[in-house]
Amino acid sequence: MPDTPDVADLPPVGDEALAYTIAIAKRELEQMMDLNPQGMLLVDIDGQISRVNRAIVDLTGVGGFDALLGQPFDSIFGNGEGDLVSEILASKSGAEVFDRHVTLPNGFVRELSFSVAGTASGVRVIMIADITGEKERQADEERAHKKEAVAALIGGLMHNINQPLTVVTVTAKLMEMGLDKPDPDVAELRKNLATISDLVMQIKQMLEKVEAASDYVTEEYLAGKRILDISSL
């Protein structure tokens, strides 16, 4: 005779099955939150914090999870103003990002980025990233890249133009010396003028290539310094 299964071992049905599924999903969400290094929290439809992860506790500097649970979201992250939580509750998942300077419970002023990762039954899953100084770092990096690009451009131009300019200068000096002679050699003077004209045209074409370039490639120069590779344009 087959064994009769214990009632406790039978899978739930009906409303019990729904509650069981919700409970499992909730546990999985909580585990995901706890393992996520970025700040995550749950905010209910009334704007109350119902769940936070360790990253949020560390960010705010409060004593523990209990110090945040049940607190109004805007009292912790909105400087006491309700506009932030209202905007977040009205936003669509992942559609908007809100950056704010916030005075946290630990007294530190940080620039935070808020976004809604998901919504279920009126509860918002909110991601919070500390972006303090990020814009300044990006601006510094952009300035450094521009400075590096300008240095490469100047170095490339000096490297490539220096030789023809030197020849122009020497040729002009020879012409000056030739003109001081009692009987200047006109043919030689014409030849020197043609040389100068050709070199000036080369420089002009080189500058036009640099002006028209949409991208640039650098090449190794002296002591690790890189300059614009004008020949690749």
C-alpha cells in the first residue's frame, strides 16, 4: 500500500499558493538587495521606508537597519522636503534619474543619484548612488584630455613644420647674401624663391589636413612624449 503524503508536504493551493509565491519573491528580493553593493531600499506608496540594504545603512551613518525602517523617505534623503519623494513616486521605472545634494543623518552633505529600479503593488525599489565629486572628476579628466590633445597637436606641428621653416629661413638668408653681391645671380634667386614657395605650400597643406581631421593618432616622440602623427591624417 503506497504511503500517504503528509499534509504539510502538499504544495499550497489557491490563496495560500499566491501568498507562498509572494513570500518567496520577497525573500529573493531581500537577498538580492543585501548582496548588492549599491544602495537599495523599498519605499511604500505613502513614502515610508520599508526595507533597506547594508549599503544604505553605511551611507546614512545611522546605528542600524531599525533606525531607517518606517521613516519617511524625504526625512532621510529629501532634506525634509516632499518634492523629491513625490517626483520619485510619480516616475516610471528606470525612466528618470534624480540628482540631489542631501544632508544625511550623519551630518554629511553628499550628492546622490536616485532612480527607480522597479515597482510592485505600489512599492518602489529605489537605487541610490553616491556621486559626490563625480562631476568635478569628469570635468578634471576632460580638461586633462584637452590639455593632452593640445600638447600633442603643438608637438606634432612643431616637429613637422620645424624642418621646412628652417630651410625657408636658411634660403632667405642666402638670398639676402646674394642680393648684396655686385652682380646678383638672378637664376639662383629665382630657384631659392621657388624653394621657399614650395615649402610654404607644404606647410599650408599640412595645416589644412590638421584642420580637416575628425580624429587624430599620436606617435612616440622624446622621453615618452607623444605628438600628433600628421602623416596619418
